[in-house]
Amino acid sequence: MRDATEVFSEWAGKGKDEGMERGHAASVNEMLNLAFATNNLSKKPFSAIDIGCGNGGVVRKLQEMDNCQFAQGVDGSISMIEKARTIDSEGNYSVAKLPQWRPNNPVDFIHSMEFLYYLHDPISMLKIIHDEWLTSGGVFVAGIDHYVENTDSLQWPAALDVHMTTLSQQQWHEAMENAGFTDITITKTGVKDGFIGTLTMIGVKL
């Protein structure tokens, strides 16, 4: 099967990243609102990482927040990072192979949209994020559109010829618990006619 970063690099070259950003906007905005209402995150200075940042849309949103001290985007696609740096030349973006890459310092907030299921072992990645990427009291939010209950998404691995780890809502909840997260919320964002919604997971590191 093809590497997901190869597919995303092709999409960046074709401008599909812009369509992805627009398509995910409703879910991402809801995710951010929910996350920043968690553990008083909106009321204190924070540092942040967006995993699978694409063209940097979420990083730019975070940088616009008054209490954001530092925001970094990480993506495995060189083309996506090049596009992010073109749009936001002052931003902090890294090409990274995950789960091997690590941030220089733990951060207070981590966002991820449409990343986890491309890993062969996303459950281990959740543990790494909890243990090594987040500060104490830090908040993690992740959104995924490919999961068991979203039956329309089950054909995506074959259609794209890309590996996707397919888990149910309950399995993701258990994975968050096993990774050590507390105050876990599992909900749907971006729900609209014809779309069951983005499965959204929020957790706090004590």
C-alpha cells in the first residue's frame, strides 16, 4: 500500500489541501472550542503542537489567540510543510516521521485532525503523546473521520490504497484511558446532513 505522506504530497501539489481545510473547518472549530473549554486552557498562556498540520491552518488559528506563546506544526509530507511555510513564513513547521519524532519540549495543548488512523499502531502513539508530548494539565484533542460507525469511510483504505487502522468509538475511548488520559470526552463534531460527524476525543494529562 502507498504511504499516506505520499498521497498528501500529491494532494498538496494539486491544491487539494485547501479543500481539505475547508471541509474540516466546521469540525476543527468545534474541536478547538471544546478543547479550550477544558481544564481552563483558554484562561492561561499555552504552547501548542498540531500533529498532521497540513498547510498550517490550525497553527495559524492558534497563533492568532492572545494567550498563545508558541505553536508548531508537524507533518510527514514535505510538500504540505513547504506550502505551510509559503503561507506562513514566520511560522514554526517541521517535517517529521511519526511516531519517531519528538518535540524539543512538552506543550500545553496538542491538536490532531485526520492523523491517528494512518498509523499502524495509533494506540501506542496516544501513550507517547500523553507521556512525552504534554505538560502536566495539558489538553489533547484529536478528530478522525475514519472509524467503524462511519460506514461511508470503511471503503477509504481500498479506494486510496493506503493503510488505515479501523477502530470503533468504544475502542478509541479505551485507548485514551489506557494511554493515561483523564476527563475524557468522546463526541461528534461537524455533524450535518449526510455526515455522521468527526469522532472527537479530548483528554487531560494529570
